[in-house]
Amino acid sequence: MVTTVLKTLFIPMQDYAADIEHETNRWFDRDHVPERLSCAGFLGCERFQLTDIEPPGWNSRMRWFKYLNVYTVEGPEVLSSEAYRHQTEQPPGPWMARWLAADRAADMGELYARRSTARRWSIRSLWCQRASTWRPNPVRMPPPRAVYVVLRDVDPAHDEAFNQYMDEEAVPELLSCPGFLGCERYQAAAQAPMPMPGEPAAMPHPGYMDVFDIETPEVLTNPVFWKLCASPSPRARTLEPHCQVRGMGVYLQRPSPWLVQLS
């Protein structure tokens, strides 16, 4: 294996009610992210916003959350640390109180109940990077960073075969496509992040997340990439019944006023 330093990512994945979306982003950028980065074990943050690029195989049920708030942390234990617990147990400020009130007014409880058709508004996910045989540190374009994200669940009986296929065949093929710069593969951490006060029952956490760095979001419209996706190998077809794509999307990095860039 090539990868030697493996990351742990804590990613709250979220949609925001339209009437408070602008204010929510201001709060994240000016208050929330700097506060989180002051917590021991939080190393950096990048925020991403979903673009309107539709990857091959995409349909409306695969639309993932609009915002990914990507924190690099020292390890999974940071999310159960006393320092983090102290931060999260503080009483909600005026802004958070307003956000919760907006959720109640929009009847989010009904959305949470309609699991088969509705989008949940938040998943707090924790990921451990898998070792890789390809180039571990992708070439990075100048900001904003563009990424293609695919989230999957895999039948546990086929985990080993799936990961061998991804590592030996799928990822190297995708990295040969024009505009694909690198890939980081992640597996759900064994422990889930502690629930936030008042948080509804957790939406099931996807098992795998593959993050491809790309030159621009438009890379996903390249005919070479589409042709590759339209011609799955025998190995891919064998595994397809045992893998469920939970979501996918092409994301663009938002400005980072806190001036922390991940390396």
C-alpha cells in the first residue's frame, strides 16, 4: 500500500431551509467553523456546495445534501472527547434557536418520517481513510477545490471483493480519465458521532465514501468519462447487486474566511 498518513474526517452533511440559507452560511463561516477549530483535535475545515452537474447514473433519488462541512480531526476519539462534548452541550445561541424554530415551522418531523421519498436534512458522519495503492496525495488545483463524491452501502459479505475491485480496477480507471486528479477512499468509522442536543434519530450512515479531486465540475460531462461508466466490466456487473449508491454529487469548495486549508 502507498498511503502512509490516513485522515479522519468528520462531515456534517446538511440542507438548509431556503429562508435562512444565506444567514446559515454566514453563521458557519464567521462563528461556527472558527469555534469548532478551537476545539482540541480539530485540524482544519473545508466547506463544499453541491453543483448542478449530474454524473452518469444520477437520478433525483441520488441527490445528496447541498452542503458538506468537512472537518479533518486527529482521530475518531475526538468526537467523544470532553473538549468536544463541552462545546456541543452549550445552550444554543440566538441564531441556533432561530434555526430550530424554522425547522419546526417547516414541519421537518414529517420529512424525517417519510424515509422512502424525503431528503433528510442532516447527517453527522465520521470517516476513516482507507489505505490506497494509487497516488495518495492528489494534484490540487488552485481554490476552489472541485470534488466528485460517491457514497455507497455494500453487503458485508462482499466487502472484500468490493474493495479489491475499487482499489485494483475502478479507481485506477477513473484516474486515467481527463481531469481526474486523485482519489481518497473512506470507510464509516466504527463509532458514530455523539448526537447533538435535540437531534432526531440518526439517518443510517453510508458505509463508504469515495472522493475524487477533479479539475473543474465540468470534468464530469467529458465523453471519455461517460463512455467508461456506460461500459461496466464483468467484475463490476457481478458486484452491482450487492452495492447500493446512497448518493452522489459534484461539489465546489466555498470560500474559507477562517483561512484554513487542508493538506
